[in-house]
Amino acid sequence: MRRILAMWGLLCFAVCGVAGGRPGPAPAAIDLSDLGAPSFTSFGPRDGLPHAVLLDVLTDREGFVWAASPNGLYRYDGRLWSAPEDPVMRRAVDSLWLDRDGVLWAALRDAGVAHLQAGRWQVEDLSTGMPSQQVRRLQETLDAQGRWQLHALTWDRGVMTRRQGRWQADADNASLPPGPVLSMAQTRQLGAPLRQWLGTGSEGLWYRDAGTTGWQRMHIEGIDVAQIEFLHVTGEGEHEALWISAFGVGLLKLDARGLQRWQAGPGALPTNDLYDLASTPSTDADPVLWVSTRAGLVRLHGEHLEVFDRRHGLPANAVRGLQMWTSPAGNPVLWLATESGIARTVLDASAWSTASLMGARSTGVFAALVEPDDHGGERLWVGASEDGLALYQGHRWQRFTAQSGALPFPSVSLLKFTQDGAGHRQRWLGLGNGDLLRIHDGPRLAREATPWPRVPGNSVLDVLVRQAEGQEERWVGTRQSGLYRWRNGQWTQIQLEGIQGQWRIDQLVNQRDAQGHDWLWVTTNQGLLRFDGQHWQVLGRESGLPDSNLLGATLLDDAAGRPVLWLGSTSVGAIRMDVTDPAHPHVLGDRLPPAPDSTVYSALRDSRGRIYLCTNNGVQRLTPQGAGYRSQVFTRREGMLHDECNTHGQSIDAQDRYWVGTLGGLTVYDPRHETLPTEPKPLRLTARWIDGQRVPGTSLQVPAGAREVDVDYALLSWDRESESRFRSQLIGAEDQPGPWTAQSRRSFSNLPAGRYRLRVEARDHAGTPSTPLEVDIHVQGHWWQHPWVWGMAAVGLVLAGYGLSLLRTRHLRARQAELEAHVIERTTALAAANQRLVELSYVDSLTGLANRRQLMELLEAQSRQSSPRSLALILMDVDHFKALNDAHGHLAGDQALRRLAATLRHCADDQALVARYGGEEFACVLQDANLGQALAMAERIRAGVAASRVAIPGETPPVCVTISAGVAVAVLARQEDVDALLRCADEALYRAKHEGRNRVRAQVMPAAAAAASPGPVATAPEPDGR
């Protein structure tokens, strides 16, 4: 849980037997099949289902799943749900049935029935001779001759039976009351051999015995005028029972011992509004019954009843229909039709199950411990946020809450078992407000007197009891007020130098070294504490710990027998510290497999040496392998209730089952049920398409000219379908199969004519391969693509080619001479054009001067010369150029720049490079010139520009334009000298601008000082030309 400090529940499970006496038999383990909630997978509109109530669900002989709805029938292919293309089935479907021959039937609400035959739906109604087409449900029974008969239960005409392909009214319909018949079942021995049972819409339960005529009312108090929604038979012989779903009344069970009822009430049914029934076998004589109701799915085993609803992952609380189906691997698969979608659970497929939803409305479960009860079994204690404490024993829950007055505060933060000096078990209960309670036998809760503040948030996080100097010593850690010790009947608060602010004590661990001396280790939010009995030391980052905000702590011996302290942390995962010498501990540098999250709360080891780390993103199991560990991560995908663990809400019981308190409740992992599926799943061909049109059959005959061919397939795995993988190979066109992907369609475009075979392979989430699927594809060719046509064409082409080659050779020789002359002409022209492009790339298009590129290449080339030379650089900028543009327009600005360029060309030496530096800036480079010469040149240019006038088109008189100039001289020996020269010239230009414009200023570089000679400096007319 990312809100690490929200609650703290410490579980350190240490069950020790009472000293003395022979050990008794191991207690019977808690039955998780009764306690645990299934893990549901839900399907809704985003998976292809309609926005409608789902009424029934059924799996056919091929493994496809069908759902009935008022919008029609939908099929699940292991990937998506889709409606049949046949418009006949786009009408209301009430229920589904799979007969003994594997034929799928659908009851169409007021349009008869339909059955799927050879991939097509056949409808039977009044027009085909049915006595009624208002069918509610279909059912099969066995007649006295051992033949199976299919019946249709109608809303208006009693029962119909199908004989020799035609529907006939039941001969005893006259003995039935008017109104709908909703359900039917048959028992083998109950009441009489092969007794048939009927449930009516408002007249209760009726029956008929084999060899007799007429239906008889079964008088049962309370249901004579009830709506018998569904009938279901379980067991054989003396255990045979008829289960009755009476809508609005409840659930009834009729067997040889009599009648038993279940109705809505506390600890019983959540509602009396019941629908369909199904059952699965159990390890005892009582089957597990599943009931769909308007308030969730009910599981009933013996007298133990559990309800599962949207909190457990169902799409809706109202469950309208259900089907129990056995997969080829032997797993019971329960499908549910709800009012908002379809749900599925594969029973016994996951080692994870949900034990409790306590705390789900808040921050979950923070404590879970299992201990032997007093009756040869086990009991489970669970503590949660806002929901208090609960005890599960004998298939029943007993709850202790603040609302009932059993607890002074609603949230549990700690549940821990310790031993006193005599070896007797002590049960400690910590609450979120700082209260500490003892749980005595009974159970009876007693509040302890404690000195720390009892305020919400100051949770009790840990209790440790040990013997010190012959006396019992108790240590208690709190969330906000630190650490306390109880000894000689008095409490002492531990205060250490350097601890600041709230001091969270997470876990306490006692270590007895080889000399029999006790050391106390304490994880806190400010480091790891060590207490040798006299002195405290705080170990933090300076001691080698990568994180000082620590969580759980567990002392485990490694393979060499060294004691290793496993520490949880908030940001670096699990930390391992060798404490063989507690006075000199050191962090182990060997690397563990990366955890699924950086926050690790606890590390617990089972009897087989497997270590479980609980994190904010699932559980990581480390199994010893060689010198390291093999990692396996469990999340919701594997069946966990929630991915985020809670602080120390974990324990391992005597059966090696791992109990995990999470943000969503309590989940448990039973490694004994950890199995990987090995049964190959059926790989089915679902559709074939040619140019977007669906085609029947198992092979593909592709006509000539067809462009697109698509083949759809599906792996019916019924669990974790998103992890199924496929690969394929088009034999005849591809040398080997493609990569494994999740794509369940293969598409081809413009296949050449010929015969191919598409081979598809698949594997499920566990990597179990399925039997490959092969599809023959025959692409027909056009008439001109036949081999004999190609043969004749080849001969004709050879002859024609020989004749044409003779003519062609003569023509080519003449053409060759002409082309050679043309190539020479074009090559010359191209070279001239290229030369012109090169020149243009170095010339400014507006002024005709060199551009910045040519200027920079000259300077850089000079810096790479083996014999450095002195260069002078004059940078010039047009004064008030923006104002000129704003006042007279851009055409005037362009005219001024051209005028300035002409003046520069006139004033500069032939050996000087004059360039447009950018915008209204210009540059002049003088080679082998000193500073005086450069200044003279700059002043000549400045004066020439000032004396000239710029004619503005359409305006009089002409405009006067001036420039400012900056001069610098440098010997260029490296690239850095070029940068320095430009920088100095720019600084000089800036000074000229700053001092009033229309003047020249120089910037003397140290490296160029030797090149400068004394002499007058030309400036603008005002004095101080320096």
C-alpha cells in the first residue's frame, strides 16, 4: 500500500507448542473451498457483448461459449464475443440447451426454438408444426426404455416433446394447471424411479412417475402457489436430492430425509429472489451448490453459505443464469449471466483465493493469523481498517467491532502471538488509536494500561515479549510516539539522541547470538536500531544501509547457517544484512532478483525455504536455486485479490499457506494447489474471408482476381486468454513459421496462383502447445496463368525476340553514337551549373557581396594555416536602420544596404574580403594589416558612407545614412583565435554605437598587440578618435 503510514498491522507468526507431553495430531486445515472466494473474469460491451441483460450462458461441444439476451445470441471464441451473422438469431433468446447429441438449442422467447446444424441455424415454430412457439426452456429426461427425450417448456401450452424430428404436445398436459411451465428435472430414485418434476409459474411443484399418466401436485407448505424458477438434481442413491429455486420464497432441498429450507436473513440467503442452480462435487457427501440470485452468486456447502457480488468482481449483483462446465483438463468452469455482462471463474485453477473483503471500504486488512482451535481444527483471526477484528472458526465468522461495542476503536493495526515465560500463548491486538488489548480464551478482549497517547493515528505497530535476566520484558512500537519498554511492572519510553519528529517503530526482532546474549533489532523511519542490553546505536546510510526508512524485519538463517536480517524498505526493495556478529553487521552486496516494486513490506519463509516478499505491486516468491534465487511474481492476473500489500499483513501457517492482507481485503495462496495446465487447449478455425466476404467450409477456394484472404482462429483456453500466443506458416510460400504473437488472424494480399497450406500453432498462458490447425488454400489463376499458355508464350517470345534483336542491334549502334555526343554536351553544361551553384552559395543575393558562410570559411581556413598570419576585421552596422525601415519601408532599407555595399567595394582594397555579416551588419577582412591600417580603412569607409545619399523611390530629398564600425586585429593560430577576433570586433562596434554612432572604435587584443603600430586613429568628426 502506497500510503505506508496510513495503518500498520504487524504479523509475526510464531506458533510454539506447550512444553511437555507428546505432540498431538496436526490440526485439520481450514477448508479454503468454503472460505475462499473464486476469482472472476468479467466480460462486457467492450468485449463485444450488448448493453443488455444477459439471461443464460452455455458452453457447446466445441468449447465455444454462448450467451442469450433480449438482443439475440452471442458467441465467445476465446477472444471476443460476437453476434451470429444469421439475422434469425438477432431476436430475443430466453435460454439455451445442449442435448445429448451435442446439438445446441436456443429458446426464442415468442418465436419457437432454433438449433445449430452444420454451422447454420434452423428455426422451428408454428409454421413447422410446433403446438406453441412461446418457449421458456428446454430439458431432457430419460424414458422407461432408456431413451433420452427432449422437452420444450412453454409459457402457454404446457410441455412439448420432440419425437422423430417433430414437436408434439405432452399427452398429460390436460392435468397441468393453466399458465407457464418454467423448469423441469428428473430424479432416478427419489420418490419413485425416473420421476419427472415440473416447476410452474404460479402453481408450485408437480411430478409424474414413469409408467403412469397424469401430473400430480407436490404439496409443500409455502410453495403451492409459488413460482418454481429452476429445478436441479444432485447425488445418487440415498444421497439423491432435488433442489428447488422458488422465486420470492427461497431455496428448498428435498431428499430422503425430508425437506430443508433456506431463506433471506442474516448469515443466510441475501434475497429470496432466486434463479438458476448448478452444482460441483466436494470432498464430502454434500455437493457444492451454486445459486444465481438478484443479490449475487450464492455458494452453499452443507450449512456453510457464502455470497459473491460486485465486490468480488462480478459485472452486476443480479445473476440471471449460470452453467457449470468441465474443461478437457477436468477443471470446473462456472459461467454466469448477469444483468451487466458475463462472468467466469475456473475453480481450482489458481492457488490464490479471496478469504475476506474486510477493510475493502477503507484501506484493507492489516492482520491475519491462523492457530489451532480447541476442536482439532484451525481458526483464522483477521484485523482490518474500519471493520475491526473477525474470527473464522467452524465455517462461521464471529466479529468484534467498535459499532457493536466490542472494540474501543474501529481499525486494527496489529495482531500478534507471543509466549510468556511459561510458554503460554499471548494474543495481542493493537488498534489505530494506540489502544493495546489482550485476547484471552473465550474469546475475551481486555484493554491494557499503557503510557503512550491514545489518539487516532498513533497505531500500535509491534509487540515483542522476551525474557531478560529472568524477568518478562515487553517492547511496544507505535506509529507516532516511538518505542516503549515494560519491565518490573513499569513502562519506560525510549528516547535517543538525534531522533527528530514523529518516530515510527515498525518491527522488533530479538536475536540470540552464539554466546547466548540477546540483541534487539528495531526498524524505524529513521534507521535501524540495535540494542545490546546496555547501549543503543542507530544505523543509517552512513552504516551502509541504502535506505533509512525501513519497514518489516525478519531474521532468517541462510544456506550456510548465517543469521541474516531481511529488511523491508520504502524505496530500495529488500535489504539483507549479515548479523553473524551483531556488533559488526554488514549489508550483503549479493543481488536479489529485482522486486516488482521498490516498496517491500515483509519477507517470510515457508518450510521449504521459499521466501515471500510482499510489495506494492504483487507478491514475489524467491525459491533457492544454486547460489541465488529463482523469482516468481504473483498479481491479480494470477488470482490475487489486490496487487498492493499492507504493512506486515502477512503470515505463513502450518500448511505453508501464505496469507496476505491487501488494500482490497485478505487473499491466501496455497502452494499445494499450484499447478500448471498441461492439457492441450482446442485450437479452432472461426472464420474465413475472401475480399471481405465470409465463406463456409474448412478449406479456401480463392477465385482468380481475389485480392485479400483472411483466416481467423481462436484458442479456447477458458482462462487468461490474453496470454495465448499464436504463430503460423503458409507452406508453399514461407520457409518457416513466423514469431509468436497475440494476433489471431492471418491475412494475405494478392497471393500468386497455386496451392498452399496454412499451418497455425497456439499455446496457452502456461506455454502448453495445442494440436496445430491446417487450412488448405487453393488460389485459382486466370486463363493466361495456366502452364500450357505460359509454355506456348515462351516459345513465341523466343522466336520474336531473336528477330527483334537483329533489328535492335542495328538501331542501337546508331543511337549509341548520338547518345555519346549528347552525354558530353550535358556533362559540360552540368559542370558549369554546379560551378554557378557553388558561387551562389557564397554570395549574398541582395548586395552581391560575400555572405557570412564565405567570411567564416576564410577565417577558419586562416586559423588552420601552418604559418599563422595577422588579420584585421572591421565589423560595421547601419545606424538607426530600424527607424529607416519603419519610416520609409523595407524597400528603402534594401536600397540603403545596396548603397552601403557599393561604398564598401569602392573603398576597400582589392585584397580585402567584404561580406554581409547578417541583416544590416557588414564585415571587411584585411590580411597582413596592422591596427593603424585597419582603422584608416574603416574611417575611409565610414566617411564614404556618410557623404553618400540614398535615393528613396517616390520620395525627395535623398536620405543620409551613417554607419558605426569596430576594428580588431589578431594572429589566427587556432579556432579559439577566430572566436576571440569576432568578439573583440563586436565589442569595439558596441563602443562605437554606445558613444554616439557614426564613428570607428578599435579593440586591441593582447595577442595582436605586436601587430599594432602607433599612429593616428580615424574616427567620426568629433574629437577623441581613440
